[in-house]
Amino acid sequence: MGRIHLLDEETINHIAAGEVVERAASVVKELVENAVDAKAAKIIIDITADASAVKRITVTDDGVGVSAEDAALAFRQHATSKISAPDDLAGIVTLGFRGEALASIAAVSKVTFTSKERESAAPEAVQVVIHGGELIRRTSVGAPEGTTIIVEDLFYNTPARRKFQRSVSTELSHIYDMVERIALAHREVAFVLLYQGKERFRTYGTGAYPDAIASVFGTAFARDLIPVEKTGGIAEVRGYVSKPGCNMRPTPTRFYLTINSRQVTSKSLQWAVREGYGTLLPKGMYPAAFLDIIIDPRDVDVNVHPTKREVRLSRERDVGSAVRDAVYTALHDDEIFTAAPAVPAAKQQKLIADEEKTAEQKHEKTYEIPKEEAPKTTSFTESKRSLHEAVMSYLSPAGASDKTPIRSTLRQTEIQLRRTESETGAKPTAEVPEVLGQIAGTYIAARNANGELVIIDQHAAHERVMYDQLLQKIAEKKASQELLTPITLTLSRAESASMPELSKTLVQAGYVIEPFGQDVWAVRSVPVISSTLGDVKVIHEIIAETAGISEKNPERVLDRVVKTIACRAVIKGNTPLTRNQMERLLCQLAETNSPHTCPHGRPTALVLSKEKLAAMFLRT
Ligand code: ADP
Ligand code: MG
């Protein structure tokens, strides 16, 4: 940093003026940011309070310090070393630049500022004491390189303001939050926060984001994040976001965003992150996100808000798209079914080779069965018999061979599962977890290649598979199958009124529905994925569910239609599955882009790692 000087009138007029000292936490923020700007490697924040208020704030750093001449100048209004002309406002890289904080703080408290300039010839440090803006004393003292500033009796001379201060615990929580945010934004700096002389929080300044996150939120939390990295384009985006299904909250409290190292809040970028999740995010939930965005400093205006928490981006939309894409890519690169580590997996493979072979034979067998499911065709009895046989062959010897309800459920399941089975029967390229068994008729317990326990929700999993395939078919314009005889449908007035618009969207999903009379509509084609979707009741449900959407966005409506279709046509919970069916479902799931969640954003699979199990069993 250069010499401190007073800004000229013109520059001052360009600065968004405002109050920076509202409360103890804002004092902490300004002092810590000054220490960061001074290139400190270690910053110690020490807070003392009595029952009614924060009494003393001490911030010590090992940064560049100031010279004896500059020490008193630093406390003058508009005295800064960080900018000198209006032009400097574009392209600011320091956290401070207004030259107001020290002056404002010193005006309402008792400050002791001690600083020794790095590599200066002067043997001693300078110390200035200022009470209520008045210089009390300026002396030389012995002190190490860097700066210590002590702020006492905040608002002692402004009783009205003092009254507005919240309880000590509220103030402390703001201070903790503030320091955590700054520490997360500046991982190369080690932070220590003391309260009443006791250490409350510490980061190590390793520079690594996961280390800082682990310091603030714990290692278990940090493990459930996945890295985001996007370079090139107008914005570089790096950081970490929640794994789908992990660390979700109903409020965006764990959203840490920096733009060019400045921590900021931005509703639009928050939204961009959520868009990156798409269907991986449960409704109304927010992931944790820790993202650094680097853009051309000329594209960001930090000079819009006195506390600098809000910034204006000249290319906000482009930056938003970059963030969304970065998050999307990160989420879809991540594999819940992690690739097998070569050696141990090979060994394991051999052990289960035999079992696999039989499974494969069974799998092949299923392809001998005619794919036809519509019961009106001539091969009805034939297909029914072979299907029945096939289903029965999956049952274990102890299987419920004479329990008709189970038998018919299995057949139904078989039909549902086949809707999404690939014609080629090719093995998925992704690693498929090994099925251990079914739990509560609803979940599949499996072991992935890392030896972790994976629990899969069969309905959510199949829904995800179906949803992805439907979208694929829609993209290829192969969603529709024509009915031999159209079905007629009587709709309510309101539903009927929405049909001219809605039918355009339904066409894309595979439903060709045309007017047939007063509130009567003819269904000429249904989605190819399943003829059950030609059921009048199902169609009616889909229309009822989407007609009311006030959404003008046809893409959203289509999405909703597709989700509803997917939900209707897939395996439900509380349905017994054979081992072979479970294996096939997991194969299908492994082939999807987003095996972690169903289209509604609920998780499809939970992974219980060795560490998680150990923690649950309190083994350490
Ligand atoms: P700003 O940060 O906007 O420049 P401040 O009032 O916060 O204004 O600080 C005024 C000046 O005092 C800074 O520009 C800087 O030169 C100096 N200063 C403040 N705190 C420190 C510190 N911890 N280490 C070194 N210099 C500091
Ligand atoms: Mg400052």
C-alpha cells in the first residue's frame, strides 16, 4: 500500500457515502478488512463483553503497518492509501477505499492504534490514542511489525445509538458470522477469534477452501460438498457446493459468494446457483454454496452501497449463466456410484463372478419375452404366459408361488421396469452398486465399488430414469404413439379453457388432444412410454395437475407434465422386487445423468460411507 493521503473533493463526490458503524459487528468487519488489505498472514480478533454490551474489540495483524507520519492521518475523514482519483474507483482490488472507517469508528469510541511499518528503518512503533474523534496522544512504543487496534466503549458519546444495540449474544452471533465470512473469503489468511480470552474459532490460512470450510462448519459438512470449477468465458467460477441431497436448508444461510475476493450478497447469483441444481434441488430448499467468482474488475461496481456488501455487475446475466453452468457441470460430473479402485475391485469382482453369471443369464432371459404390453394384441395369451413364467422364475424357491396378489404385482413391476429398459440390453458404462436386498418393500440396499452402503428409493430412482428418457424422447420428437381409436374426455370449464394453450405443451410430451365438442376433447395420441398413460383417469389427472399452473412459461409446464407422467408410469414404493429387478433398476439408474435425485428433487440414493457408519456407531 502506498502513502495515506486525503482524497480530493472530486473523488469524494464520486463515492457512495453512508454509515459504516452501525454496531459492534460492523466495527469488527472494517478492522478485519483493513488487516486483510494490509496483506496480513495472521489476524487475531479478541472480543470482551460484560452483561450489557461488547466492551472491547481488539484486532491484531502482521500486515504492512503504517509509518509514524501516517498514523494520525489514517483517522481523518477520506484518508486512504487505496485510491487517489475517481478513475481508481473502477477496478478496485482492495476491500476498503473510502477512507472513512477509522474516522467513523474513532468518532464514537476510544481507540488505541499501534502500528509498526514492515521493513521500516524506525526502531519503534507508533501509537495514537483517540477518544471521540479527538487525538489524545501520539507516542512511540515497542511493538512487532503489523498493527493492533483496540476499540473500547463503543457509542459511549452517542447514548441514543448505544440504546439501539442488541443483546450481547445477538451482537456476538453477528460478529462470528462476519468473521467466518471474511475467513472463508480469505483462506490464505489465518484467523483466530477469541471471546473473553477463550479461543472460539480458528482457521489455518492454508489457502485451501475445504480446510476453511471444515474450520467453520466441521469436517463432516465439508465432506458432503463437491468442487465447482469453471474457467474461460467472462467469469471464472471456483468453489464448492452441496452434494445433491446433502446440507440442504430452507433458507440461504450457507451461501458464501465472493466477487474478486470481496464477499458479497447477490440474489440473482443465488438464483443462478439454484438453477444449476434444477431438479436436483427439493422445492424451497437451498444448497450450501461457497463460490469465488473472478471477473474483469471493470465489470463490477462496488461503489453502490456503504458497507460494500452489494455490488453492481455490468454483465449480471452473463455472470449468472456462468455460475449456473458451473454448478450444473459440477453436479453432473459427480458420481454417486464412484468408479472402482482397480485392484481391490477386481478381486471382489472375481468373488462375485459366478453370481453375476447367473444374473446375466436371467437378464438375457427377460429379453426373450415379447415387449408388447398392450393387452389388445393377438399375442396376448402367449405373451401373458411367457411373462408369467419369466416372473415366476425370478422368485426364489421360497417365493410366494401361490400368492396371486404378489404374482400380479410382480408382473406389473416387470411391465413398468421394461418401459425404461434399453432395447440393446447393453451394460451401463457407469459402475453399478451390488444389490444386497430390499428393505420395507421400498428401498434397495446395495454396496458400491468403494464398499459403501447405498440405500436407494426404488420409486424415486425409477422416476428419475423415466423422466430422463421422456425428455430424451421429446428432444428426438419420438414421444408419441397414435391410438387406434381416440379416447374422448370431458373436462371442466376451467380445464377446457386452458386446453388451447396447454395442448401445445401436451403435444410435446406425446399427448395429441383436440377439441371434440363443448368441453369434450379427443385424445388421439399418448406418450409412447406406456399405454397406461392412455387411461382416461391418468390423462385427466395430468390435465388437472397442469391446467392450473399460472406459469406462462411453456417449458415449465412441459416439465411439470413430464414429471407427472414419469410419476404415474413407474415402480411404486411398497412393492416387492426380485433381485434381478433391483439389479436392472440400478443399471438403469446408473445410466442417467443425475442418479442422485428424482425429478422432484428428493434424493434417490443415500450413501453411508465407512466414516458415516463409524460416526453413527460412535466409533472414533
Ligand atoms: P480505507 O480502508 O477505506 O482506506 P480506513 O479508514 O479503513 O479507510 O483506513 C484508512 C487507512 O489506514 C487505510 O487506507 C490504510 O492505509 C490504513 N490502515 C488502516 N488499518 C490498517 C492496518 N490494519 N494495517 C495497515 N494500514 C492500515
Ligand atoms: Mg478500511
